[in-house]
Amino acid sequence: MTDDDDTRPHMPLGLAQRGYTGVIQHLSAKGTGSALPDIELESRLIELGFVEGARVEILHEGIVGRDPIAVRVDNITIAVRRREAMAIIVA
Amino acid sequence: MEAPLLHLALVGTPNSGKTSLFNALTGSRQKVANYPGVTVERKEGFFVTPLGRQVSVVDLPGTYSLRGRSPDEEITRDFVLGKASGERMPDLVLCVADSTNLRLTIRLLLELKRTGRPLILVLNMFDIASRRGITVDVERLARELGVPVVTSIAVRKGGTTELLKLTDEISAKLDPEPQENTWRALSVAELRATQREADRIIADCVSLPSRPDTWTARIDAVVLHPVGGLLVLALILFVMFQAVFAWAQPLMELLNSGFDALGELVHDTLPAGLLQSFLQNGVISGVGSVTVFLPQIIIIFLFILLLEDFGYMARAAFLMDRIMGGAGLHGRAFIPLLSSFACAIPGIMATRVIDNKRDRLTTILIAPLMTCSARIPVYTLIISAFIPARDVWGFINLQGLVMFGLYATGIVSALLVSFLIKFFMLRDYAPAPFMLELPDYKMPRPKSIAIGIFTRAKMFLQRAGTTIFSMMVLIWFLASFPQPPAGATEPAIDFSLAAIIGKAIAPLLAPVGFNWQIAVALIPGMAAREVAVAALGTVYAIEGGKEAAEQIGQALATKWSLATALSLLAWYIFAPQCASTLAVIRRETGSWIWMATTFAYMLVLAYAASLLTYNVAVALGAG
Ligand SMILES: Nc1nc2c(ncn2[C@@H]2O[C@H](COP(=O)(O)OP(=O)(O)OP(=O)(O)O)[C@@H](O)[C@H]2O)c(=O)[nH]1
Ligand SMILES: [Mg+2]
């Protein structure tokens, strides 16, 4: 983690634009509106490598509502919908 | 004393090369492709180690954890935990990792350790890792994990030597006392802790140069562009369907004249009579009329295999996710539906990767509406007989365009049906999440493409030789017996069983413009769609008598109206003419009801579409 990560505002990855890069601060599955129960959503995100401290970058967006997004997590690329990405808090 | 059979299992994250490794070890040809979720079944194979130990190895669907969220992941979980009925637990689990992407596999490995099974970590795709400058301190990794580690290159000759050596060493000193299984579903906190632990170990043992795959990034910039990406996808599909029609033509004509020459040879060498009629009309006209479509089948498979191996499929799913979401389909449904262009059966099996039950069911119900390769013979035959081979706008073949239209109608109606299912049956539909790894592109390997095509071609020909052949014998028999009474003036076929059966059903099909010959061809067409073509070939060949040297397409062009031809095309878009697909639906949904539903709704759609097409065409003067 670099110094400016601490000073940047925290935001859900689901709101970030294409080209955004940041570091995962924590996961918060509550109130994202995902069809999955909170615990299940959080487990799946962790299983795909979305854990605190991981570097993320939004590489691509879909055409309908800029959704889903293709996210680079360390050195793999994962497609997720913005709704689920709301659980990933980044800065 | 001979050592007992050693049981191995291949476990790992999706797309890490488990099936490639399985094929390399056992010499099998299971399906390998560059997207997550290719393997959805358990497959067992056998081999002998360099030291002579007999080994059984089981290939399993890829999974990120042992929680088993979808039907394919449950297979892996149950096998590893020994829950599968009548199954023994593996003696040794090979945890297969994609060396360029170790985080998720090492987490999985830490979870696997709790099962108490002896483990080996296989760092597969080591060639790619080396090329990218990734270095792994294998000894240290083994020490920190407490598990033997070995590198492998599943797709290269000799790439599994180290693994075999290690297997021999380990199997010699396996502890006969089973270790305790302390696995239970991990809590979120435990998951997080194991991922942290995995990341720490990787930081210690693996050096990653920050050199991502620039090729993948460059291609994705175009292929995943919100607008450009969709254009590329449309273009790929369009070229694919055009190619099926245009590229295959010369080869098909060659095959066609080959079968004609063969038929004439039989006609000229054998004395007129039943044997001559059986060989010429039953076997050569029937089986030949289907076999000529081999080039088209090969082309469609070539396209699909290339897309799969290149790594495009997951991208297409990404592009289509929200668009299909509008019709109530999940993004993960895209790959099964695209595979259904080849054949609905593997397509329906591939829906196992969809974890949400309703999403999966919807996908299964509409998969048969995708234009499978067995429809190609029917479409091609009718199109070439009735649609002029003109170019429109200078470069698009009109016949290819009609073909594309038929494919498009299938796709659009699948989306409509899915929309109706969502609207009427699943009102409280909440979109299940879409999470999919997009693998790096890989250059398709000619050998694997060749094997893929060879396998499909063989299957197609085997079907022509078995199902289609036996149906042809039946049709020939029905169309030839009973023989006409002496002195009869009508064509001989009018006295046959086929005519009697066909004429009995024909009134039902008269409103859609089908004559009795079509009616009788549709019955064996239930076994497999392309049989209808062969059956028409036989019926018209027998009906035409001795002077019927003309090809079946020409026969149709003189005997059917354009309206009838179009109506039959419409029928084939929808009709549930495939017994094996229905059987797979029954198996995968575990219920007769869904099978019956599929059959009924497709039949209703087929009849309605044909009725509409026929009447509109007649009204427009094509009757
Ligand atoms: N260069 C290279 N490519 C490999 C290697 N092993 C597998 N591949 C490729 O990686 C892709 C995935 O291989 P599969 O064997 O289908 O992977 P899998 O683990 O069975 O995948 P799932 O069944 O989806 O879980 C294919 O395109 C293979 O050709 C390897 O050692 N080196
Ligand atoms: Mg596999």
C-alpha cells in the first residue's frame, strides 16, 4: 500500500469508471442488492482473489449501463457486474 | 506381489490445464478449451508409471473451493470428500495450478490440505510462466506449503516426466493409515485468512515481473470495446454462417457427384430388382445424401473450436451478459448456447456451470432452438433447391443470407421464449451474479484443433453409418413394400406402407403445406434431424423409378412449391426433432415434466411458424 491510498476517499468499486486503479480496503456485502446472501457474496469475491490489499484496475465496461466490468485483480482478469462490485470498497 | 491400483484425482481452479494433463497422462482425447468450465463431468482414465505402477486418474470439473456452488463443482467436492456414492476417496490428489496465476490455486490447496488426503501441487503451464519471466522457488514453496511441488507442461511432449517421477516416489511411501478429514465449509474469516496465507507464501517464493500479457491487453482493447466488441462478435458469427454455406460448396459438390457416380455404377452393374433398388435408393441415396454435408459440419466445428481455444468464449459471455439479461438469461448461458450451434447435447451439459437453478433451467429449455449442425443438411438442401445463388450487394451470397436468417430466427425466438419464461413463470426473478475469469488468450494449437475436428467428423460419419443407415433400411422397406399388384398403372410407391402411413398423417400437416412424402420423412427425423433429408432422398428416388438419376435437390424443386419449402424451413427452426436431446434434457433436469414441456412448446411453435409461413407465402403467390 502506498501513502496516497490512505488519503484517497473510499468508494465501492461498482461506482468506479473505466481506467480506475486502486487497492481493496475491505469488503462489505451488506445492501448491495445482489441476489446472493451477504456471506455467500463475500465468500465468492474472496475466492476470486478480491481480498484486502489486492490491487484492482477496471479494464473494460459492457455497453448496457457500463455493465459488467472486467477487473484486473493482481494478475488475473475477472468479469463481474457492478451490483456485486458494490461490495468491494477501494481507495 | 503387485502393488494395488493407485487412485489419483485432478483438482484445481478452472482452466488450469487439468484435462490437458489427464489427456497427456492417459492418452485420452477429452475436451480441452481455453475458458473456465469446460469439464462438467467426472472422467476416469488409466496409465502405468515409469516404475510400472498401475494408476487410475480421475479428471474433475474445475473449482475455486470445495463448497460446491453449482452442479459441476458439486461433482468435484463429492469426489474429493468421498461423498460420491460407491466411490473410494483418491489415494493422492494432484492439485493443478496455472503457474501464471497461483493465488487462487494456493488458497484452494490450503483448503484441500484439511481433507487429509495426500497432495501434490502441480505447477502447470510452466512454459507460459517462464516466458513471462515468472520464477518460482519450487523447493521453498514445497517447504512452506508442506506439500511436494512439481512443474509441468501438459501440452508438450515430455512435459509430465517430472510429475510421473514424483508420483512414483510418493506412491511408494504413501501412508496406509488414512488421515483425518477436518474439512468443513470455510467461514468468511477463514477464507480471508487462507487467502492472506497464500499471498504471503507467494510473496516469499514467487517473483512476478510486472510484465502482463501485452497481447491479451491489446486484443481485449478491441474485442471488449463496448461498441467495437459487439461489432466484432456479430462479424464473427456472420462470417461463420456464410462460411458454412459458401466455403463448403465445392467440396460438397465433389462428394455429391461421387455418390451419384456410385449410384449409377450400382444401377448399371446390378440387374434391375430389389437388391439394385436397395443399394441405389436405400443405401446410396439415403446415407449419401447426409454424408455430403460433412464439409459443412467440419467448418462449423472449426470455427467453434478456434474460438474456444483462442480464449474468445469468455469474452463473448462478457459482452452478451447484460444484453441477454434483458431476455432473462444469465451471461454464463452464452457459452452453452453457442456450443449448441454444434449440437444441443454438449450445450445442455455445459449449463452445469450455471449455479442458479432457474437460470440453468431456462438455458436448457431454449438450447434446442439454437440451430444445431444436424439442421444444416435440411436447410442446405432446401435452400439450394429453392433459393437462387445470387449475390446481393455484390458480395453477400443470397443463399448464405437466408441461412444466416434461419440462424438469426432461431436465436431471436430463443430469446423471446426465455423472456416469456421470465415474464410468466419466474416473476420474482432476481438476476444471479455473473462472475467469470477471463483467461489470457492462447494461440490455438493445430494438433488439438485437428483432433477436435477429427473426433466430430468421426461421430458424424458413425451416425451416418448407424442411426441413419438403419433408418434408411426401414424407410426403403416401407417405401418398397408391398409391391404393386400386377398391371397397376399408378407409381409403385403409391401401394407401399410408406404411402399409407404418410397419407394417414398428411391431413394433419396439409394446413402447413406438407405432402405425404414430407409427413413420412418427419417420422424417422425424430431420431435425428438429418435423417429427414435421407428419407426424402429415398422416397423420391423410389418414386422416381429408373429414370430418377436426378439429385434430390432437383427432385424437390420440381415437386414442391416455394411455399411448402419455406414452410418446412420454418418447421425445422422449431420442431423438437431429436430424441437424444430430449433424453439429455430429461437427465439434466431430472424430470420428465421439463422434457415434455420442451417437446410440447417446440412442437406448437413449429406448427404455428409453418402455418404462418405457408399461408403468407401462398397469399404472396408462392403456392
Ligand atoms: N502453453 C500451455 N498451455 C496449456 C498447458 N496446459 C493446458 N494448456 C491450455 O490451457 C487451456 C485450458 O486447459 P484445460 O485442460 O481445458 O483446463 P481445465 O483445467 O481442464 O479446465 P476446466 O475443465 O474448465 O476446469 C487450454 O487452452 C490448453 O490448451 C500448458 O502446460 N502449457
Ligand atoms: Mg477440464
